[in-house]
Amino acid sequence: MTASRRWDLLALGDPCADLVVAVDALPAVGGKVLARALGDFSGGTTANAACAFSRLGGQAAVFGRVGDDAWGASLRDSLREDGVDVSQLLTSPGQASGRVIALIPPGGDRALVVIPMAPGTPRDEALAEAACQARVLYAMPYDLEELRRVRRIADRAGSRIAIDLEAAVVPDAGAMAQRLMLADIAFFNREGFVAATGGEPTPEALTTLLDFGPSTVVVSLGSEGAIAADRQGTARQAAFRVPAVDTTGAGDTFNAAFLISHLEGQPLAASLRFACAAAGLAVGAVGARTGMPDRQATLALMASTNA
């Protein structure tokens, strides 16, 4: 799949350590709930996508930071175990690694509390060198100015940009438009799409977003599957019926699977089906990466169902 570049995917962002706990219900404002620890896991949105991408057969690397604490070493090792290149992962002296507290109620549809690393000095020169070795740069663009820098770097390197737009990233139409203009491929979950557009994801609504500049817009719909649009048309895919234990990491797996299929030149509908199958398998175990499938398992699920 690699077209004369070292990596197919360069994931931008800091890996995080996930503390996962089970709760009977999510706490109300001012409330308190008892929890049961389910374990500590390696995570981080873009790092998760890199791991999923690698398990599915692609070449992936992470460009980001970890702290010089015990979690930093563990996060680095976990990426290596999944075949992800960590040569672009910097250890920041005197800093703690990012943490996430994942609250898992019955049914597995989690809520997250994110504790990121402190902001660091931009590494534009290093990113420019890395971008020349990657086909796609993948980011969750909270920082608009940072995304603008990444766009300039990607243009000089001849790389494409894929972005993940959750509601916390694009809470309104203005924030969405500013980011779509800088992206080649845009991923939303349903909550992010509704927050950004004020409406439900429909083929017509996705097609309208192409006018901002991206060549492809994809929306994951959880248990309802996914929908996507590109310059050739639209596609919809039903979800694969797999019992959900923990949805943490399912969206990251979905995005990674879509990207690897897309980079292999598969049509929109085929990429969407592959992504839904991979995401369906990812929800079957506790932890963002525990249930992430390889290509063989994903293809087997696709062959076993008419979804």
C-alpha cells in the first residue's frame, strides 16, 4: 500500500494512559457515584488510530510526546507492540503523561475525562521532515492555529490531512468551517456532526460540507452504522451486530479502517463497510485497544454477515 513513503499514516497527538472504571450510571452535576476499576490501558485518540491502522496492515507512526514518568515508558512500549513507529515520539522531561478517566455505564457507551499534557514548544521543523515521509497526517484539531501550521507543512510535503471532529472540537458551524477548509478527509461522530451543523447527518447534509474543501466526509453513527460522501456520491452502511462491552476506541478504529481501505483505492461503500466491521469488533472488550481487530478478523466478520 505504501506509495514510496515510509508511513501511510502519521498520527499527530500525545498518547494517554486510560483509567477505565465501571459505573451503574454516569454522575449528575454535583452528584457522586461508586465505581469499580476495570484496569489501566494505553490510549490517546490519534495513537489509538495508529495502533488500529497498524493491526489492519498499514504502516503507521505517532508524532507527539509522552512524559518522563512510568506511564511514558509504558505508552511507548505499547505502541511498539502494535507495530507503530515511535521514532517521532518525544519524551518531555519533568512532565507527566496525559491521562484519561473513562466511565463505563451498563451498555458500554462511555464518558471521558481528559487530562492532557501541558502545551509544548511547536516542533514544526521535525514535523516537516516527518510529513515528507507520510501519505496522510491524522489529527484531532482542537487548536486551529496548529492545524493551519500542519496544513502548510502538509502542502509542502505533498501529504494529505485527515481530521477527527468531535463535538468538543467543533461546537458550532464556525469552528467546523474553519477546520474543514484545511482538511482533505473529515471524520465526525453523530454528536460532533449535530453540534457543528445543527442537523442530523443525511446524504444531502454531508454533500454540502464538501463545498468547504474536503474530498471526503464520513460520519460514524454508532449502533446505526455510518454514512459518507465524496465527489462521486454517497454511501450508507449498517452496523455489524456485535455485543458492546466498551465503546472506547471504536471511533478511532473506524477512522483507521476507513483510511487504510481508502488509501488502498477501495470505493466509498467498500471503505465504509470495512470500517464498520472493524469498529464492531473493537467494542467487544474493555479498553480502547484491547478489542481492535486485525485484517483477518475484520474480513471474517464481513464474510459472515450481510450487513
